[in-house]
Amino acid sequence: MNAPPAPRRVLIVEDSAVLRHLLMRVVAGDPRLELLEAVETAEEALRLVPRLRPDVISMDICLPGMDGLEATRQIMAHFPTPIVIVSDTLGGQSTHVSMNALRSGALSVMEKPQGLSGAAGAAMAQGIATQLYIMSQVPVIRRRLMEAEPFRHKGMWARPLAIHPRILAMAASTGGPTAFARVLGDLPADFGLPVVLVQHMGAAFMEGFAQWLDQQVTLPVVLARHGMMLERGRVLVAPGNQHMTVGTRGEVVLHDGPPVQGQRPSADVLFSSIARVFGGDGLGVLLTGMGEDGVEGLGRIRACGGYTIVEDRSTAVIHGMPGAAERAGAACISLPVHEIAPHILRIMAGSPIPTEGPSQP
């Protein structure tokens, strides 16, 4: 009989004694995890990481002395380790710094626990422990190619595709903020399509995420509201804990339907509405993330004659969602994140595009 896997080793960095002990209880109470150390400063963490080599780090953002953002940068530069940001949700600055930490290499952000009593507290503890356990297994040593030169596709070049997209729909989970910033940041200010996107993230962070992304890219980015009309060159972000679809008049429709693939908002729900309303004029992009949300909806866009792109494993933080789409035949092509925007612009300009891709049948 095989021995059970060794627990994943956790380093906690949190300056609040109350929160530090709450997180210590969460880790100690989960057999999948082992508490290595709990410290209150980034400087202590930087001293311990080379010696302890944790499997995952729980990182506070607001720390005395060096903050969690700079600590994340230094750890990722010298001792790449999965980092989960534990952040306050109050105040735009905290969320802004948390998003920058994700761009610097942290994997995800979660809300600070307010307590562990009762059913809600137990659920939060379970969620934190599961997040730490899952992220501890992400191979972060392979750096993402955020600043890479444009990818040179190895396939043959052909006549332009006979597609004329009228909307760009995108979705991502773990690693999404950085990927969105790269793809949208590579699109020009006069980009000719409306953009709608789903990012899997705690509901409390979504408004701050939209504000942060708005500061990273040229296109205006706003949190979607029910009834808001699609506009060329504007990015609408699905709000937390609501599904986002598009209506037949080109309006945003938000609703509280049950989670799909465990997610609300769901990429499947958004992509399926794009296929239903825009048919072959839909352009779908599925970026980094775990699970299979978006696979079915992306397949519907492709089946209607639309064009679909998934992020290649060479740059995806987690290739779960895009990889599942490739295996399901839902992707027209798989590209590194830095080549997705140039590829979209080639399509819109009517330029030749490759006939062969990793996911082509």
C-alpha cells in the first residue's frame, strides 16, 4: 500500500498577532499541511525561505518595514516559491498592492479571515487551507514570458480567415490578472471590439481588480452593471458572485444563477451567451487557470464558426483550463500569452494567420 503524500510545508507571514494565530490554526488543523514557521515581517521571511524551502507562503501585504509586494518580488527573483496573498479587502490601495503582487509572481489573493467560529468560519478555514494546498503544487520556477519577444509560429501561413469578429470574450482563473494585463495591454487604444471578461477571484476583490486593470492598460476597464451597453474599445469585467451574459440588444445581463463548474461568474456562461448572440462573429480567449470552466462555452463559440484561442502551456501559470479546451477540440489555436494580442490584431486586419497550431484537428 502506498504511503500517504507528505503534507505541504507552509510559511506564514503576517504582522497581526490575532490573524497570525488564526492562520496557524488553519494550517495546523489540516492534515494536508504542515506549519514550518509563522513570522511577522518580510525580513524574517526572506531570511527563512532559503533555509526552510517552504512549499507555499501565506503572505500579508501590509507589513512593518518591507511590504509584502517587495517581499514577493525578492522571493520570486531568488527562491521562486508559490505565494498566496492574504489581504484586506477594504480600501483601494490594499487591493492595488495585492494585484501588483500577483503581477510580480504571487499566484492568488484571498480575503483575511475575520474569525473561525461557526459554520461560516469553518468554511473559510477550509477554503484557505485548500487554497494553500493547491497552490503549493504549482511549479512556479518556470518563469512566465511576460516581456518576451513576439512568438514566431512554426506553422504554414495561409490566406486570411473569413471571420469578422464583433466581440472579444476572455476568461481566466489563477494567474489571470497578469495574463489579462499582458493581452489587453498589447491592444491599441482604438481597438475596434467590445471586450467582456470573467476572472475567478473572491467577490470582494472584483471592483479593486477592475480599477487596477484599468491602470495597467490603455483601454478603459470598468466593472459591469446590469443593462450596461457594450461599447467598442471598452472592457467590462464580470462582478463578483454574479454570472455575466450578453443580451440580443448588445447589453450586459447579470444574474444569480447557480454556480457552473463551481464558479460564479462562470466563463462557460459568458462564452455560451457569446455563441448564442454573436454566432460566428464571436472571438473567445481562455487563459491560465485550474479546472475546466470555459471549455464547454468556448467549444460552442467554435462550433458556431467563431474563433477561439487558448494560452499555451509555455506561459500559463496553470494550464488546466486552456489544456482541457485543447483536449476537447474547443480551441482553434494555442499561443503563448505575449502572442495572443498580435494574433487578434492580425485577424482583424485581415492578415495571413497560421494554418497549423497545437490544437488544430
